[in-house]
Amino acid sequence: MLICILGKKLGAKHTIARINDDNIIKENKEHFYNDLGINTLISPTHLASLEIKRLIHQSAFTDDIEFEQGKLTVFGISLSGNSILINKTVRESADLNPNLTFKPLALHRDNLTLLLSGETILKENDIVYFISLKESIDNIIKICGKHKFKVKDVMIIGGSRIGLNTAELLEKDFRVTLVEKDKKRAEEIANDLSSSIVINGDALDEDILKEANLEGSETVLALTNDDENNMMACVLAEKTGLQKRTIAIVNKTNYNLLQDSLNIDDLVDPRMTTVSRIMEHVHRGTIGTVYSLLDGEYEFIEAKILEKSELLNKKIRDSNLPEDIRIGAIVRKDQVIIPRSNFVFEKDDLVV
């Protein structure tokens, strides 16, 4: 914060401070700091909690990013063995989507990330990233062999800052049980939360998990400050054999490689959510939203077609775009379009 204040006085046009105290943001006190010369405050704790809340509301997805106030969604979803997409090419699967209301863009398979072409063959357990209009989401879940389940009970393992913040966000909509190993911390959290149940105990102890009603919780969030404990807690939750969604906080990049083999539904990395938010501000003007996935392997960008753009008045197929770029959707005024190759760009189009 001090660096930002000094930077502003030395002539910086925009200053961004990463902060640990997320209460400043939760209590809408940013304007006090704007007056000091800090334009933007970013709390990794707050961003990670919002990311977890979004994932819970989309129970079938591995990732979920919204554009244009939810009219357009990008999400990852794994293909079950009963999916009608299995062993089909992307081109062959196009007849399931005659009105072009969604589009597969990329996939994650065996720790590899691939951008899709018409000849890419889809396989069981592939995590496929779609861009979709809101009304097509249920259809995509169905053709991928998945189904959404209603979440009522959420178990949070760990009373870290993210754990407490997430419980505060969720307890309005769900029945929340939080398990915290440290007795003093558990008492502090119990005083801060209004309706959540707080249990003092070790979440790696199966007896404690039974007492906390692990079997009755549809979603388990492992949010301690220890990555290994978080991964282990998710594995224990999966061992119950009941349908569960498991989400773990991780701070080390290489743990992403273990996600599939340990059958953990989602890993949330506070660093990457912070990077995504910072990049929004760095690109502000021509780029509205930047969101990174899989430790930066994919970046979803929303950018405007300006008057000097090389894409202006060109069809997508004639645009000579780099090999590693895919046009997912266009927002033109109030209309959201999943484009075909003959789509022509116009000035002020927002391109995802």
C-alpha cells in the first residue's frame, strides 16, 4: 500500500495493491484508500472465496467463468463413460448442436492441454472446455453424461482466512459445517459466523468427519493452509463412496498434476485468481476480462474490435489468426453470438 501511495505521487496513472486484509473489500471501504492514491485493492483471499462459491453453484463443472453478466459461460466438464460424445470427432458431434448455441474450444487430457480442431477425437475422462449461451448449459451437461445435483450441505475443512471468508459467503444459502483443528481458532470462528456449525477436531481423523456428518454433505471444501492436508482431506471424502464434489485450495503449481489421479473435482489457486484480476486492470481499455486456467495454460480474454483492428470487416476464416487462438463468442450490442467461420467482425464487437 505504501509503494502504491509513493508511486501515485511520482506520477503513476494506476496503482494496484495486493492486500491480505479482505475486510477492507468486504466492508466496501476501498474509497478511503482511493483518496490516498491506491486505485485498486486486490485480496487473494476474497477472490478465492468468490471462485469457490461460483464453482459450488455449478456442481457439474470443473471450472466456470461468466461473461456479460452471466449471458455467456465458459466451463470445463469431464466426459463420463456414458457420454454420447465419446469416440466422436468434434465435427461429428456438431449435429448435436444445430443452432450453434455452444462450442467446444479446448480439452485437458493426461496432463496435456489441447486446442480442438474438427478432427479431434473426444475420449472418456477428457475435461472439455465449452463456451455456451446460458440456456444451453443443461443440454451440454446431459450430452457429457453428467447431471447436476442440488447442494444443501457444505463441509469446510480448515478455518484459514479463506475458510472463514467462504463460510461467511455460503452460510446464507447452504447449511455449513466447518472443522478446525486449533481450539482457539475454532472458538474465534464460531463467534464470527452466524448460522454455521463449527467443530474443533482433526479433519484427517475419520471419526471426526463422521461426527461432522461428512456423509450428508454434498460438497467438501478443503481450505487449510497446508496443500498436502487439503489433497488428503479430499481423498478421504471421496472414499465415502457417495456422490460428492471436492474442492481444494492449493498454492503449489505441481499439485495440478495430481488432480485427475486423486479424483479431486477442483483445485483453486489463489495466485492464479489474483493474476487474472490484475491482468484485467493491466489490459483495461481494449481488453475487458482476462481469466487464466490450468496454471496459465489457457487464457480466456474478452476484447473489443476497435476502428484500427486488423479484424474489422473480415470473416473469421479470412482473419489469419495465430494457431493457438480460438474465437469462442461475440457480443454485439445486446446479442450474444457463437460464430461460424463466415462470421464478419464489426466495430465495437466484444470478442471472447
